[in-house]
Amino acid sequence: MNSPSAVARFYAGRSVFITGGAGFVGKNTVEKLLRSCPAVERVFVLMRPKKNKTAQQRLEEIAKLPVFERLSREQPNFMRKIVGVPGDLLQPGLGISDADHSRISASTSVVLHIAATVNFVEPIRDAVATNVLGTRNSIQLAHSLKNPEAFVHVSTAYSNSDKSVVEEKVYDPPIDPEKLISLVYTLNPEQLAMITPSLLGAFPNTYTFTKGVTERLIENEIGSIPCAIVRPSIITPTIREPFEGWVDNITGFNGVMSGVGSGMLAYIKCTGVKDTKLDLIPVDLTANAVIAAAWDLHANRHLKADPSKVTVYNLTTGDVSPLTTHECGGFMAVYGNQYPLPTKIRKTSRFLHVWDNGYWLYRKFDQHIELPLRCYVADTVAKITGKKPRATRTMQLYNMLRDVLGFFTSTEWDWKTDNLRRLEKNMSPIDRKTFDLNREIAWDKYHLISWFGVRKYVYKQPVDLTPSVEEQLTRDESSVVIPSSSELKQ
């Protein structure tokens, strides 16, 4: 293929195996790979059959989602290149049949391992099964390929959340992967629940803990296969591709937006001493980094001091475009009032009250009196009108979300990004544009993009994008007026 893009040329004629293709990052990665690397031979997507649907049928349904609309216009026959592979991440050999395995091993040279459980409250055994053993199964598949050229694993910037400064390297976890696997399959669930806090230590949950252990397992078992680990921070709606604002879930950051927009979340946790820095990364930048990482392993391996070492990329924005909880909460609150969600139960606070030990009386009143009372009234009205009462249960879910995110909104990290910068520098101007890794983000505009995305794609509300986001920000003088830090303390 005579493409001006070196990344596209790398994928030309090659087949790629992807896990997690049904997830948020996976969908965007599959779409971007097919759209920007049109000469890719095949994209095999591991897919667990369910609800009386085959893997291919599930894949065909996913391909009808809005995120694939641009690809469908530009390449109407793109589905001919995607193969749904029946299997299960948790099974030996990924549960792939002998026939499918023969086909994959003969033609595939790149593995993009994206699948994971991102449930922060997952029992330790389940987290180990998916994140650690699922990765081992994927590595074993990579070793069975006739010509493995790249293995890219999507981890998280919080895989070493017990450290305040995080380098782009694999750290030693608190426990050896083999010991952890043996432990979780020796003890019963009750015993595991008892020892989980001591296992986690300084880690806030089983997700970050098992992600850190998984990175060590990768370095132990990947052998001579060129390997990269991409560590995105908090993954958020698309900023540019395939269009602004695509999102398909209300977890994490999107869940906080939804909670603020409905009036259910009035405050989040921060240090109480200063505005805590947040780190957000749009999902399209994440997909670009995953795709470009495989190319980098192939094209620039000779530039590494030790080519046998796993290459780690910290995919974060704080070093380029810092953002604080105060700013983020302010944007959400303003846009929540200007463009309300259908679930709105009360006016959104002027800003998210960020706290540690402060606002004690306000929090108690809000959490135990005002908001429960509003939800009770809403549920009563719903019952009278023949609708399903949801408000109280929704309030409880948002309270849980605030609690599990508290560690991340009240802690700061310094992520080093030397490898990421080198990756971007080594890309040609065309590839820097096509596989955009530009982390300079105007957060006021981006929060509005994200807000419209949640409204349109999660809540199915019509969104008028005329005038443009930029024009709306200019027109609405109150759109981004955020209280100062001194006002926040008052």
C-alpha cells in the first residue's frame, strides 16, 4: 500500500486480534483502525456469544451504533473485514475453537488486548480472573501466532496509584502474580473478603490493584514479543473522532456528569486544602495511542536502549492541560442548568461543593434530608402515575459512585510522559494529524462537548449543535463563570 501514513502502511496486509471490542475503548479502536488503516487485512474481535446471538451477530449489532456511522459512509463494505470470534477471555485458549485458532494464528501478527473489568468494587477473585488471567490467556494466544509482531495492553494510569510519581516503567506490585493467583483460588469467598483490605494496602480498589499486578505478569511472560502498555487516565467522551461527544455509558466521569445534571450529586471529595488536579483523557486519543503503539514497537524498536523491555506510555493530560476538581465541577454545574437532563430532580448547584472535612452540616442536610425527600416525592408521583419509581435507587447509586471515586478526586499524581512524547515526535506530520495525540485541551469547550454527548447518546435527547460549541461558549456569558477558589472556601 502506497499510503502517506506510516502507521497505515504498517497495518496494511496485516491482521489484528482485539479483545474488549464491545467496550467503550474497544469500539473506538476498531472503528479508528478500520477507517484510518483501510488496507488492514482482517480484524478479529473476540466476542462472547450471549442472548441467543452469535459472536458475529453481536458484532453486526455493535457496527450499527452511531460511532460507526462515519466509517459506514466512507467504507460501506467495512464489515467484510471484521470477524467475530466466539470465545471467552476467562477460558484457556480464550475459549476459541481449533478451527478459528488455526485461522488466527496463521494470519495475525498484532494483538490489542483491551478487555478488562473496570468495576471498582469487583470481588478480588473476579478481578484477578478477568484482569490477570484474561491477560495471561491473551499472551498465550500471542505466543501461538506464527509471526507475532506487537502485543499492546491497555492498562490504567492508576495501576501504580500507591505512588505519587509514576514513571513509564513496570513496577513491582505488592504481591507476585503467581502468588496472588494461587491465593484467590485457594481461599473461599468469605476468607478472600476478609483479607482483601490487607491485600490492597494503599490501593483503593481491586481494579487498580489487579492492573498493577497484570503489568508485572506481562513483563514476566511476554518473552521476545514486542510489547507496549498504554496507561490512560480517566477515559471520557470523544473530543474529535469520529465526531465530537460520542459516549455510550454513564460510568466514571460520565456518571458524575449525569449525577450533577440530574441534581443528584451536589459535591465530590477533594483534599480540602487546595483544588485537586483531575486527569481526563478522551477515548479517541486513547484509541489513537493504542493503534500507534503497535506501529512504534515495529518501526522504532531499534531506538530503544533495551528492545526486550516492555514499553510503557502514560496517556495523561495533566502535564499539558491541567484541570482541577473545582473547574470541572463548575463546568458541569453551569451546563447542567443550561442544558438539563431529563432525569433532573432539582436545580444543579452553582458548583460542585468539594470537601474533605468541610461543609459538614450542608452535606448531612443534603444527603439525609433534602435529597431523600425530593426522591421520595418523585417516586410517589411515579407510583401514582403508573410509572416505575427510580429516584431513590438512582440517588443511592450516585452516592456509591461518589464514594468509589473519592480516592481519585482527592489524590494527585505526577505522571511522566517521556515515551508518549517520543512516540508523537517520531510520527510524521500526517500521522500526527491522523492518529492525533494532541493533549492540549480547552476544558470549557470539551466539557460542553461531553455534556451534549451524554444528552444525545446516553439519554437520547435532541441536541442542537447549531450554533457550534465555540459560538455557544461565546454567546452565553454565564456559560463558564466558575467561582474562584476563595469563594469556594467561603
